[in-house]
Amino acid sequence: QVQLVESGGGLVQAGGSLRLSCAASGSILSIGAMGWYRQAPGKQRELVAAIISGYSTNYADSVKGRFTISRDNAKNTVYLQMNSLKPEDTAVYYCNANLMDSSYHRKNYWGQGTQVTVSS
């Protein structure tokens, strides 16, 4: 069974940095696009950053220039480097991956989320 596990969240001061990691494990044949979403209290989940297998990236306007997404295909891991954090970045961050499992089913998988809290 495929599993995505996030790590790296925590409490930081405004202007600080965090690095999130998401590792995919299980019977995986291939991984396509991977991305990070976030959901703040009372708000809908939104796309933060995405990276496809060809390493093209896409960022939300609110984080562009501050966040950087990258991936290590050998480790089936995607990262999100977050710099110059603001209180409005506070949210639960979720990893998402489009992948094909050992049964040749391609679908989106979600991690359980990691809390990021930025204090002013």
C-alpha cells in the first residue's frame, strides 16, 4: 500500500525558515507530479507549489520568491523550502503525489499533513 509521510513542520518566528519533506513509500511503479497544498483554519485547501516529473514548477502568487519546491526521484521524496515566512503562511501543509502503484492504478495520494505555525 502506498503511503506519503510529511515531516519538517513546526513553530517559527516571522521571517524564519522551514524545510518540509514528503517521502512516498510502498509498491510504487512511477511518480508523476508532486505538490504541496495547505489549509488554514476556516479556509479551503489551496495549492502552494507543484513540480512535475520534468521538473517544471508552479507556485502560488503568495509564496513565489519565498518558497522553493524540489524533488529527489531516487528517494521518492519532494521538498518545500520555505523562507521569509509570514503569519499568513500558518496552515497544515499536505503533500500530494500522482503515482502508479503495483496494480497499475494511477491516482492522487495525500499525506496526513504537517502543521506550520508562524508567529508575528
